[in-house]
Amino acid sequence: MKDFFAEAAMQNHPLRALRTFLEQETANEKAKKYDDMRFVGYVLEIGYDTVTIITSDPFKVAVGGVPRNSLLIMTPSNYESLPPHFTLLRVLESAPTPLSKEVQQTYFELQKKSMPELDIFTQSELQWGALKTGVLGMFYPRPDKLDEIEFSGDLNNFVSAHKYLVYAPDDALLNLITNSMVPAENRFPLGELRLTECRMLLPNKQKPDVTVQVSTKDFMGARTAMFGKTRLGKSNVVKLIAQSLIETTGSTKNVGQLIFDINGEYANDNPQDDSRSLATGFPTRCHVYALAPKPATPSKPLKLNFYEHPDRSHKVLAELLEGEGRTSIYVQAFRGTEIPSLDSLNSLPPNEHKRAQRRVLMYWAILKKAGFDVDEAALSRKLGFDPNYNVTFRTAVYGSQRPPSINALSWLVAEYERIADFVRTNPNNPVLISPSSGNPLFMPDDLALLNFLKPSTGAGPAMIQRFRIYHDRNAGDFAMEIKKLLDEGQTVILDLGNANPEVMAYFSEELSRSVFNHQVDKFTNNALGSHYMQLYFEEAHNLFPTKEEATLDIYRRLAKEGAKYHIGMVYSTQSVTTINKDLLAQTENFFIAHISSQDEVNALAKVNVAYETMKGDILQAKTPGYVRMLTRSHRFVVSVQARKFVPPTPPQGGN
């Protein structure tokens, strides 16, 4: 009766696959179907970290080969008397046997004597060998839940070596090993289990047919790293992760994704590589903002209205001028000027408000003179064009002429050009002192703007004319628009392909900071709920360099504090050693393609010890899409052939 209830309890248990497997092995052995057996060998030496097994050529041929890094299971020989469980092993390398020297001597003698054929007894002796394996952990029934399985990364006990048997798991057990730890919620098929790069099969043998699942819960609010040389599938895996979050959150829409697409591959199709884009596959869930719109890709302009956002646009101009190596003193002074935002003006005291307003007007005059297009009627409603200098000062500036009314930007330009000449030729005139405060009428930042508007020598505003491509008179507040889309669970792709590096850096930094502050505000107001933001960065070594002082504050905060505010990151680069160690130490998910440097794989193994035994495989395997994956759910590295990103056909919205 006890056996009956024990059997009934196991009917729906995941470890039923183990019992079925062992029963089939016993049946095959009794029927002498040795070619169908999955038996690999016996245990020669056992420890908590490694197990050495002895095997023979017929065993290895019967299971289709035992490549390095393949997975084996070890079970006690008296399995029926114990709770169902098995120990998971990973093949590391060949190992010597107690007879290794004698075997080598036999080979030496055979070759020396040029014996054409071995007798049956010698063959039987020489076909045995040993393999060293690493202990990954144990699978066993979860003690507090009858129908669930649990994994531990250690062994609770082991007995004499002769009491264990070692098998190559079948597809059912490989599926249990690979996917049983992955939460059933938000699952997504990433690819196929691939234990070895070599695809040659032994006669009448098949490769494992196991789909590797991931849970998108593992990526939400977590840091995910992609490492590997270029053209080996990192971007394809990024597309799959983004697709998984779109599809698994179709009903909840609780994850907004922001992709900084520096090569334009997530926003635009690439017919040469037969590569479709995220935007094409999910047109109702993806929104593209482009600096240089492509005819075949619907997008919104990723541009600023330089007039309506003077603080931001001035930073863009400063970065662009620096990138061009402009070193003139008056240009350097212009770059260092602080321009207030229009929104900040109303919060300033009256005396500071007037100075700040005039500084904005000076900046507008520079833009107007440089030919930046403007809707003057709309702009005048935000801020009048008249700087309202006192009569005494204007009379001194205009001399015998009557000062005109300032009701258009062209008049504003003329006003400030005359003021620039007057200040330069009359530096000590008493009218340059404010009669109300006794302070200079023009502070250093004001003088810097005037000197740039009309320099004594140099191009002045003419040198920023080429940057008009980043300005759009009809552009709205793109940061606000994008945050709204992210809050709605949409995926926003910033097409930064062919962009100036300084502009690319500006938009990346500006939006990263805006999203971070937005999530912090929600956190302080207890409004985060179950909503997450996911940011995608390529060429991550530029944003998270090894030297802490070289990392911009916003990226440092994203790396260290992002999870607290429900901000996840997916970052990719070729090199492990170029990424900040603090970020690496806090990264939960890893996807590793081929790396050709010994130093790099050693650094990876130091960051995550799970990759210590995978270093040789990472150095040698170069197949595109063949990655070694480790997620928050997977307790050990899984070798997977990532499937090629293929969006739904016909295109769907992920609903």
C-alpha cells in the first residue's frame, strides 16, 4: 500500500521523467538493446566538486558521443530505495586511469611492431577510459511542495563510488534540466539546446531536440550583459529579448522599453542580411524616433526646437563645437555659458528673472542670426522679444538715432549687435551699471553671448549654421512624449544611425537621465507598482568605462540604483575588461558569444565563477548565435543556439 501511494504521488511530478528514463534503461538492458541505452559509465572517484567516471568506446558511441561541456546525470545504483533525485555533471576533460601508463606502453609496442590488427582481448582492454566532470548540483523533489522540483548547487552527501551509475540524459531529462527552474510565468523560447559546436552526428543518432526557455521576469529590473566579438549574434539576442518582453507583456503592458539604436538595426530592415527589425514586426507596439528619417521606416523626428528648449539645445551646440575642436576664446566662453530653461524663469526672484530672460533672448538672437527656422508668433507667446533695457542705456547705445520697438527677432538681433559694439568700445561707461542694483548690467555669461553674436574677429553664429539639421520648429518635448509611451508599455527605438557622436551622446544621456528621474519620482510617490523600464545600450564600454571617474553620473546611478527604481538594462560590447567592475559584479544575466582573448575569458570567470569551466568553449566556438547563457533562473550555464529573430507574420502588435 505504501508503494502504491508513493507511485501515485509521482504520477504528475517533474521527476517522473527520471523514473521513466531509468525504467527504459532497465528494459533495454534486459532486451539487450545496447545501442538504445543511455548508459555512459561508472564512477571511479567522487568528491563534492568533481566526479571522475570510467567509460568505454561502445558506451560513448551508443549515446552519440560525449563532447566536452556535455551534461550527464549520476544516480545511485539502488535508486528504488531512495527519494527520486540525480546529480548533474558537466564533462570537463579526459582523465587518467590507474592503467594509463600500461595502456600507453601497449600502444607504443603495437605501433613499433606495426601490428595491423588487435586481438579481441587487447581491444577490450584498450577501449576503456576516464572523464573528469564537474558537479553542477542536484535535482530532487521540493520538500514543501509535492509536485515541484528543486535544485541545489551542492551535494548533501555521497557514498562509495561503486554505488553510482552515470547516464547521458534523453530529451525529456534535458528539458527538465534546462527549463524546470524557469518560472512558468512569462516564458519565451530563446533557442535550442546545443551542447557542442560540432554538428556531425554518429550513424543513426540524433542531436538533442530541446527548446531553451527564458522567463522575461528575469530581465525586468535586472542587468543583462552581452559579450562577444562582432557579427556573432549579440544584436540578434537583444532583438529576441526585446521581442520576448513585447509578447509576454501584451496584456499587462507593464514594461516600457527604450532602445538606443546607434546602428539603426532595430528600427530599419536590412535586406542584405535578410534581417527584419523590431519596428517592422510590432508596428503598434514600437515607435521610432530618428535623427535622419529613412523613407521606408515611419518615424518621428528626434529633434529639438532649439528656441523652446534653450538649456538643452545650448548643450547640444556646446558638444558639437567641442567635437569640431573649436578653441577660440570667445567660442570657449560661449560653450561654458549657462542658459536657463523657459520653465525655470517663473520660479526666479524678480531681479534674477529679468537677467535670465535677457540671457535667453541673447541666445535666441544668436539662433536667429545663424538661420534657425522659427515660428515667431508661437514663440512670442512664450516670452516677449523686448529685453526692456532702461531708456538711459538705450539712448547711449543708439546715440542720435531713436531706439526702435523690439517686436520681432530680427529687431532683437539688431539690438544686441549694437549693444555688443557699444560694450566693446565703451567698457567703462557708467550706463553699463544697473541703476537699481549697482551691479554690472552684463555679467560674464551675458558678455560671452554678446561676443559670440558679434565677435570682433571670427565667424560667430555662422559656425553653428550646419547644426540646423538637429532643429525643428515643430518639434515638441520629445522626452515627455517618450516617457508617456514608456509608461504605456510601448517600445521606443531611437534611430541614432549616422548621427554625430556628440549628438548621439547628448540624446542618450538626456533620455537616460529623464527616465531615471521619472522612475525616482514614481518611487518617492509610491507609484512604481509592477511597472518597469528597460533600457538597451550598445557599445557599453563608452558609457560604463572601467575608471569610475570617467563614468557620467547618470550611467553610474543606472548601474548601481536602477533595480531599486524598476529600471532594467541590457548592455552589449565586445570586451569584458572595458566595463566597470561594479556593474559587472551586479549583473544578473549573461549571454556570451565567442571571445578570442584569454585575458577576457579569465576576467569573465572572475566576474562569474559559473564560466570557469566554459573558458575553452568560449575561446574556440565561433558559430554565430551560439551563446553560453546564465540568467537569474538558471543556476548553471546553458549552451544555446539562439534562434534567428523573425517577427510575427503578418505583423502583430503583441496583444
